[in-house]
Amino acid sequence: MSGTADVWTDGYQLDGLPGLRELAGRLASGEVGSRELVAASLDRAQATATTLNAFRVLRTDQALAEADEADRRLAAGERLPLLGVPVAIKDDTDIAGLPTAFGAAGDFPPATEDCEMVRRLRAAGAVIVGKTNTPEFGQWPFTEGPAFGATRNPWNLDYSPGGSSGGAAAAVAAGLVPAAIGSDGAGSVRIPAAWTHLVGIKPQRGRISSAPVPEQFNGLTTFGPLTRTVADGALLLDLLSGSLPVDRDRPSPPVEPFARAAERPPPRLRIGLSLRIPYSGMPAALDPAVRAAVERLAEVLARLGHEVVPADPSYGLLGLLFLPRSMDGIRDWSRRVPDPGLLDPRTLANARTGRALRPLLRPSRAVEAVARAGIGRLFRKVDILLAPSTAVPPPRVGELNRPTNWETDQAIVAACPYTWPWNVLGWPSVNVPAGLTPAGLPVGAQLMGPAGYEGTLISLAAELEDVEKWYTRYPGRLEASAARPM
């Protein structure tokens, strides 16, 4: 597939990397073919395998065959929102014919059918080029493991892209694909989006179906888009949204398409700036560089006409509702592997904790509504919250990956204490790029709202994007052996 990489950059250097909608438009106009785009994506993924290491597996033959079919359909006049566009999905997601290893080692059997999210992605015409790396069962905000090595940050290969959707974020940030789908159970879309300069949307619980299962990780986890622009993320969210009878949570449809929300400015909002770290039982402090970046965004929002006031949710001991559900999810996944002896000792310890905490699982779900009511009172005073997505800039590869559970937990709570409460509550949150540190590393901020507030969050994020133009900044060449970004 040599000679294909430059197709991404020709004529697009000034405005940044082409995104989902732009590539779909080029395909529909006949300016470029799907095989050319998909081959370029696979070419770059292969060229960066030893440097970036974003993909667990590539669908080379299948993706090229699907691209050829997309070209035939386009030539026949068929039009779908993403017909022929290459995208990636995370290694926790079932796609027919590929194993779902979720970052673990072992000889996993191939999935027999697509999950509902993948079915919707295919129905929109997208070509899935491969599955991206994630730490074992998505437990950690770094993407490292014995099954695949370490995934690195395209902004600086010495640093982590975060996790657990780290491979997906790295692939988009480096221009291997214009968009990817991750999953977020404690910040696993928002954290890597923050550390790779992307938009990451964690939608309302149930907005994107979990079918064929009723929910993921006892309701903590939902799929979410990773893109360079708000409009691309909104488009993906529109295409993926919808519930089935099997879904435990089935939110009401939005009052308007999310893509339309991205096209209009929001009303004047009262925005609460929250820098307080939710209590997690371990020490954490906000890095001055991250604080400065988030406070700068607050000033931008104020100049746009919004009222920004200090406001902190009363999280209390919300973590007590998180732990039994997350540990039980690890227990559940540990029973699906072909060889438990290959699991990380920390995973096995967490699975044992999950078994021990199973009696608390039902009570933790029962009091969730009480927690939502208490924290939701804040939204009588403000419309949305602005908070850091992480407490620190991207760490170096290996920095958070400690030998024991206790050491690892201390490191990850210190780095990423801000995102998990919204997973317990099931409410939407959007990471937006907040700029680069003096060392040139990305940091992010999250816009957080109550139930069903995705449209307002997306509208506000798009308004910020119009000013910030973060999509014009992207990493440079990765290594001499690496392909150019899109």
C-alpha cells in the first residue's frame, strides 16, 4: 500500500487534518475513492505499529474488500452518511469474525456477530479498519499491557495517550483514522481525549445501545466518539444513538439531532467552574498547568457572554457506589477469558474484590437515584459545569503502571480523579481540548451536564471550538519510520 499516505494531506495543511464529514463529502463527490482512503489508513497503522502501537488487530483484507464495495455503491449513486469512510473501534467491542480480547492475552474465539453499535456504524457505511488497544478490561487510564505492549502519545512518544480508550485516541490524534469509537466507564473516553487534544463525548447512559447485553460494567460504561471536531463527534453520536428492548436504560430521543446542536450557538448559560477533586480515598492535587488551562477556558466562555461562577457538586461518598460495580465488571470479564492464568495479577486481585463486594451491588444501584437527586440540586443554580478532565498533563509511559494494585491505584487517582462521578450518575460529559502545556503536551476540560443534556454540551463545545480552533493543531511526524498524519 505504499504511496497512499499523502492522500490525507494534499491541500489540507492549513486547516488541519480532514475529519469525518469532510472525507465523507470527498467520497460522495468522487474526489477520492474509499479504497484509496482505507488503504492509506491501513498503511499508516502498519507504519506506526512499532512506534505509536495504536491497533490490536487490523482488518486489512476485509476492510479493503468493504472499501471496494463502498466504491461500487458510491459509483451507483448510493449515499450514506459515512459510506466508505475508515474508522476504528476499541478492543472491547464485538465485530463479527474478530476476537474481543479487551486488552487481555490469550486465544480468544472470534465474535459470531456484530454488537448493535457496530451494526449501526456499518449501516451508516463506515469501513472499520481495525480494533484499537486498551489495557486489560479497561481498568486503567494508561494503555499498556503484556498482550500488546505500550501505546504511545502521538504528541510525544515518550508519553502515554491515557486510557482506557488510548489506542482509539492515539489513532485519531495521529491521523490514522478520522474518528474512532471508545468506551467510557470512569473517564476512558474523556481522559485520552484530554491527553491527545481531541473531542471526546461520554453520552447519557443508554443513549448508545449496549445490545446484545443490557448494560456494560453495571451501567458505568457507555460507548462514545473520539474526533477532532465537535461536529464530527455529534454526527457519530446521531448515527449511533438509539435503544433496543434489551437495554436497561432507554433515554428519550433528543429534541433535535446532535449535529444540528453543533451548528447553532447555545443560549446564554450560567456555567459552574468546579476545580475541587471528588473524594476518592487517596491524595490528589490539581497541576498548575491544568488549572491554568481550565481557568483560561472559563475566561473564554465569559467573553462569549456566559456567566461563569464557582460551583462544586456535593459528591460525598459517591465512590462507594462506584467500587462494587466496577470490580464486579472485572470479575465478570475475568470469567470470559480462555486462560485466566494469563491475566495480570492486579486484574485477578480486582476480580476477587468484585466477588467479595457482590452483596453490595444491588444496594449500590438502589441508592443511585438518591445520589443523582442530591448532586442534581446544583443544576438549579447553574446550567452546566466546567471542570478539569484530568489533574495532571499526560504522564510518561510506564509512570502510572505500577507493580501492585495499591501503588497503581494511588498513581491513577492522583492523575485522573475528576471523571468517574459522571459514570456513576449516568449523565453526559464532553471533553474539549484546553491547550498545550509549556512542554507541548495536551490537556483538556470537561463540560458536564444533567441527564439528557448532550445537545447543550455539544452546542457550547462547538461555540468554544469556533474560537479556539483546536482542530488546526495536530502532532508532527512520529518517527522516521512513521507515516505522515492525515
